[in-house]
Amino acid sequence: MFNHHKNHPKLPIIYLVDHQRKALLALTKLLTPLGAEIESFVSAERFLRHAINDEAACLLLEADLQNNKGSGIALLEQMAVRGIYIPTIILASSSDIPSAVRAMRANAIDFIEKPYVEHMLVRQVKSLLSQTHSTQLHTPSV
Amino acid sequence: MKESNPPPSFEQVVHIIDDDEAVLDSLSMLLDSVDIKNATYPNAQSFLTAHEGDRIQQLSGCIVLDIRMPGMSGMECQQRLDALKCPLPIIFITGHGDVPMAVEAMKKGAIEFIQKPFREQELLDCIHHALTLNKTAQKRAFQSLDIVQRCKSLTVREKEVMERVVAGQLNKNIASELNLSQRTIEIHRANMMEKMRVKSLAELMTLLLTNE
């Protein structure tokens, strides 16, 4: 069903990184109506091993600072070092000001404390998709 | 040959804005102790008044800004400074910050957001970082202004020659393209190199590329 339209042969990709599968599923369900491709990863390491595609539109990255010692933010810093730039929203399970500041300094475009407000997150991702891809995707109202 | 403009003096001052007089005193003393020039302001308005108009764009240094103050808040002050194109990096300090506030301040370009009480060394590190950023940005701005001025000093002919030289054309090709003798091109080329203050083609390329 994809790739049938000549004007946009490839769909933009939303990357999700969260160590909890349940959280990945919830995000996938929430963002599927936006019509982008969604790729999920359960760890930062797996995501980094994945070749980053030109169609990358955004990354939703979980930062569980209590259990994971901020590995999400560390991933962001690594990406900056490697010169990989994908607009990234950090979703923080637990947070404090120093981590938020660190994430923002590592080029995050936003740092949102969980639980996130669903429609706000959808709106933000939608605007990121439209920034990367000026061509209109089929976006049913959500 | 035209004299080059002397680089402006970058005397950096740390501007501390906080409504708590005790904080102003202790920070000022801290900075004095490490020989960093500083100025204190009891509120945001007094900083804005002290550097009214275009002068705010000529400032050098950084700002240490308290978030919560009576009258204009730190965040409002950041917005005003942004609108006025104030080049000073901002370090926020706060006793009552939360994550959304910190994120908002960073989104708007603050370079640091520190919670009180902080260790003196922590603040000093931030200030050193801010001053370095400010110096780099100023140098870059000055260099590009300087290069633009050098380009402006070229005549139309010299500019035409420069464009072609940079594109890798040989003098004789430039001569035939511009319908001039090769000797004339050589003279224009030499004048152009002198005005751009470079000695080699490589130097000219580097100069133009850094200003891209």
C-alpha cells in the first residue's frame, strides 16, 4: 500500500527509543494516524547501530534517569559528536533541572516530562513531519 | 593601501542581575577575587536603562540573570534582550525553578540554568564558558565585517577578476573573456590581492570561504 504515489516515494520515519515495549506500543498507536513510518528500538545502542536514513523526521527518546542513568541523553550527546542530527524530543520518566539543561544543550528540541499530554505530543510531531517533508502526507485528523 | 581597522577591544564584563542584594554582593566579590570585571543591577529594568539603545548590541561579556524578580522577571528580560539583539550569553540562576521553566529558557537560547544554592566553582565554570562563547562570536562577527569591507574596497573590474580567479581561471582566459590585455589583468589581480590583504590564491580562497 505504500510507495504508490510518485510524489513521495518514501515516507518520513519517526524513530522511537524506549526500553519499555509497552511505552513503544502506546506511542506507535498514538502516532500511526500521522501516516509516517514508525521504527521502534528498545535501547539506545540498537538505535545507534541502525543506519540513519535520510527520511528521518524525528526521534522520540525516552530518558529514564533513575533506572537508566540518563542513557537517552547520552545517546543524544553521542549523536551530536557523530554529527547525526535528527530533531529529538526527550520523554523523561523522571527528571530534574540539570538533566533537562543537559538535554537541551545536546540539541534536543524539547524535553517533556511523562506522562505526556497526548494531543500536544501529536501536534508537535506533526509539525516536525511537515518541516522535514513539505509535501503533504495523508494526515487524517487525530 | 588602506589601513586595516583595528580590532575592537573586547573588554568583557559579567552583568549580574538579581533582586537579592546579598547575592549581588557575594557574586561580585567572587568575580573580583578571580579578576573578572563585573557590574551589578538590582533589577532587569536598571540593566536595560543603563545600556539603552544600540549600546546594548556593543556589549561584551555575559549576563547572570535571576529568574524570579519583582517587576520584570528573568524570562521577560531574556525576551526583551533577544528583541534588542543583545549579544550576551545568559546564565539563569534560580531558587525556585522547575523543569518546564528550564526547558523554556534553554529553548530561547539561554546557555545555562543553575539552581541555588550552587557551588561557586560551578558558576565560575559556566561564566568562563559563556565568556569564551561570547569572544568567539565577536571575533567571527568582526572578521566577517572586515572581509566584507575589503571586498567593498575593490573596483568593479577587480571584483570581476577576483570572481574568475577564484573560479580557477587563468589570466589569459580572463583577459580574453573581459576583452582586456593579459598585462591589464595582471595589474588588476595584483591590486585585488593587495586590497584583500592576501599573498596567495590559497589565502584568498580561505578568506572567502571562512566568510561563507
